[in-house]
Amino acid sequence: MRHADPVAALLRANIRRSLRTGLGGVWVYGSLPAGNAVLAPNHHSWWDGYVLGEVAATLGADFRVLMTARQLARFPFLRRVGALGIQELRPAVRAARRGAWVVVFPEGAIQPAGPLREVKPGAAWIAR
């Protein structure tokens, strides 16, 4: 677990409050990872990363999500709650080895629901 960071704690509390007031609910089907995991979900909403981070936190897991440089420049505060740049694959691997959930959106960006688009290979590389 990372050292206590009061700014990160405040950000996590704000994200948690947003999730609880902005969503009608979250349903999980099937089992969740008991330890480290590399997750490669579809990305249909900006809520996706927040929900996965909250589920990981609820289970006591550390959390990392890979984001583009453009996204991190626009939302730099997300680094405080686990975001890494897509070029930071080695830190992502180290985090997964230490027990974190590492999320890679394999389509690369938010996409409308529908057929799977071209998938980027980052999640498989990190998992290996």
C-alpha cells in the first residue's frame, strides 16, 4: 500500500461520493480477483475507471489504470489515485507483481457500445 497521502485520500473520498450519488448501482456478475489482476474491460463510460478503482479499494487491492498522455495532461490529479501513462508499462508490471489491479482499456479510449474495435496489446504484455 502507498504511504498516506491526504490529497489522494480526499480525491478518493470525492470519487467515492460521486459514484454513490451519480450511479444507480453497480452489479458484479461472477467472481472478482482475490489478488493481483490485469483487467482489460470495454470502456463505454468515463465512470469505468472510477468504478473499477472503487471495487479494488473495497477488496483492499491497490489500483492502477493506464491513461494516454493527453488524458493525464487534462486530469493530472488522477496520478494521485493510481493513474499511469500508457508508456509506463514497467511500473504497471511492478504494481501488478506487488498485488495491484492494473486496468488497461484495450480499445484505447471510450467507445460506444457495440462490436469490439481494434485491441491494443498492452494488457497481455503486462499480464505475461
